[in-house]
Amino acid sequence: MRLGLFDSGIGGFTILKKVIELCPNNSFIYLADTARLPYGVKTTNEIKKIAEEISYWFSYQNIDAFLVACNTTNAIALDVLKKNLDVPVFDLIGSAASTIQESRVGVLATPSTVKTKAYTNAILEFKPNTYVIEQPCPEFVPMIEMNNVNSDEITEVATRYLQPLLKQKIHSLILGCSHYPLITPLLTEILPSSVKLIDPAEALALNLKLFMDLKTNNYSKKKNLVDLKFYVTSNLKNFPNKANHWLNVFPEVNLVSLQKKGWVS
């Protein structure tokens, strides 16, 4: 199958890795809208416009399914993506919310995602008596994109973000931005061992696998081959190094403009 996924930058790599682990033998088209990074501080109207452009671009890519690898777009413009794409759409927030078992849940997310209360609302749909506290983390994405993940600075920032959640005695913590699993070692170091870390990519990948297993019987019998195509909207030279660092691949990366019409790749 040919699968499309996008993010503002490298955050979607965390979804891509999980999906490749569970669902190899597929073609992947990864779009990083690096020209407009980060999404997490943009307005609702800006995110909806971006979602329109991204879904229009993917409508020309002959994909069989679409993976929303950006929580902010998921929270604000999932309806736009579903409306414009004539393929199954797999989202992070709904996937993660359906797996929650704990009664006190913390969420780390971008300011734009937190503002929507998308995680709180989704969790309460599945488990109405859950206590959910969401924490905006505006500084994380720029630091992660700069690979500033081992510094004292990000440790101080993470400690500050986690403090209000720990005061509320959370039992689990959702990484509500696809960038945040890239700093799992840091978060694990700060959190008590009793707090369960939840990466929404795991639930999304599992939902996709269940869908694909129903679609084809010979899916698991093929060799583990993965076809990756990467596209960015800026910083073409830097992106292959980032892909190599986080995914251990050194791909060809193509530059696209989402404002153009009629793309075919």
C-alpha cells in the first residue's frame, strides 16, 4: 500500500518508525512543511488553511491511506483532512484516547493543541470519569528540531512543564505532539517510574495494521521492503541529515511548494 503522512518537521518520524515496524512492505510519502514550522503556536485559521493545502497536495499522490502525524493539525483540522481526502484517515488523538486505562492522565502538547482540549474531549468520550490535565509546551519543538535534546536547557524546560502534572498525581502521560517521543529518555529520567508514558503513534500504527490485515491476506508473507519518499517545503539540504540521525536512512529529499496547483510526483 502507498501511505501518506505529514508533519511540520521531523516529529512525524516517530509515527513513521512505529508504522514501519508494524506494517513493513509498504510505500511511504512523508511531507515535512518545514517552511511553516512550528505549527503549535499558529491560529486555528492558519492550521485549517495549511490542512487544505496539504490534503490537496496528497490528493495528487495516489495514496491508499493517510496518517495524521501532527497532533496540532489533528486537533484543529481533522475534519478538513477527512473531507478533502478520499482514503481512510488514521489520527493520533482518537487512536490514543481509545487506549487509556488510567484515571488520572497528563498530556504534553503544543499550545494550539491544548487550547482545543482535543485530548481531554476524546478521552472523556471513551472514559467519562477520567481526570485529564493538559500542559502546553511551546519550547519543545524548536529545541528538538535543532537537535538540542541533551542540554541542561531542555532538562530545565521539561522539568518546568512536568511539575504541574506531577502535582496532580497523574498515572499516565500522553506525548501529545509527535516530536515529543524523540525526548523520551529525558522525560523518563524526570518522571517517577509509576507514571506510564503513552506514545499515540503506537495506537495509530496498531489501528493501521488491523486495517491492512483485513485488506490483504499475503501482506505479512512478503519481504521486509520499505519504499520511502521525502518532501519538504524548505531547508532541503538539512533534512537528509535529520532523517539519517533519527531514522538511520539517508534519503533523497524533494522540495515542493504547497501553494502550487496540479502537482504529480
